[in-house]
Amino acid sequence: MARTVPQSAIRNPLDLVFGVDSNVRVLRVLVRHGGYLSSSDIGRRAGLSKSSTRLGLISLGETGVVSAEGSGYNRLYRVNAEHYFSKAIENLFAAEERRFAAIIDAVTDSPGDRKQFVKSLWVYGSVARGEDRLGSDLDVGVVTEAADLAAVVDVVRDSLAIQSERLGFTPSVVGLDMEDVSRLARDDDPWWASVVKDAIVLAGRRPEELPALAGAAADG
């Protein structure tokens, strides 16, 4: 693959600031923290290797966006509040956080006036694990009684179809009734086990609590 031709550093300095993902991840950590952090703390919070963190800090230090205090192992880093782009960078990461919060709110609110029928509503899969990539779906699970399931799933899907265009995500909704939940748990289904492990619950019970709830309803 041919290398890109570098652009003017004066006209297009954001090429250098955001040029690689390690720069972005280091900046995100520093902006969210708001103060000084050591290189090891930055790497741990950003999920970066020692070498990637070091290269990111060097690059950002050269642009002036990140400043440092101390020396050697006592060296600490923070966003340079005096830099021309510092406030804009902070606003950009704040917008990133607001967008994800808005996506979660959209899922939470998606049952609308059918929310009373929802036994459980959750996000699961790669997004819940923080492992999603460009093109990954946002996996949503909703559980109701069998008689209510089709109507609730339709409302959730229609609501998320509208919000997904505005917020830029692709929802994938799975609907289960209480009998489905009991069967999946009883059969030690691998998919269900992953849901129990990863689910971010937005309404109702946790997935692992549902089989006992279904059993109690059957006994009653």
C-alpha cells in the first residue's frame, strides 16, 4: 500500500495529533482524567502496550497538545490546557461520550408504552464487552411473556431503526419469552451463557435471574 503524502503541519496539524489510534487513546484517557497521570497509568487505562503508550506520548508531546512534569520514572503527563486545540479536543471526546450515552438511552426507551410488559432488556455481545469494531451490530435482548413478545419486539425494532439513523449504529434485536429463557438455561446453551456473562442490563431483571422467575410463575 502506497504511503500517503504528508500535509502541511501548519495548515493540517490534526493529522499529527490524531494520526494513529494510540494518540487518540492516550488523549482520551488524559481528557477524561483531567489531571496528571503516569505513563503506566495511561497505558493501563487506554489498554495500550508500554511501547505504544510511550510513542503516543512522544508524538503528542511534540505537537504540544500534551505537557509533562518531572523526569524519568516520576514523569507525569496531562493535556496542555494552553494549547490552541485543547478545548476543542475536550469537546470532541465529550461529544463521543454523549453519543454512547444517547445510544444506551435509545435502547432503554425503545419499548415505549410497552415497557410494562418487559421482563428484561439488555445490551450484550461485542458492544457490551467493548470489543466491537466498525460494522459491528449493537446486540439487544428483550424478554417478555409469550403473549406480549411480538408486539414488544416490533416496537423496540421500529424505535431503534429511527434512532440508529440519527446516532449511527446498527441494532440487532433478539426477543425471547420466559419459556425460551428456561430452555436456554436448562440446556446450558453457550449463547445464553455469553449473554449472562456480558449483558448490560437496562431494564428489569438480570438474565440469570429469569429462569427462576419463570419457574416460580409456572409453579404458581
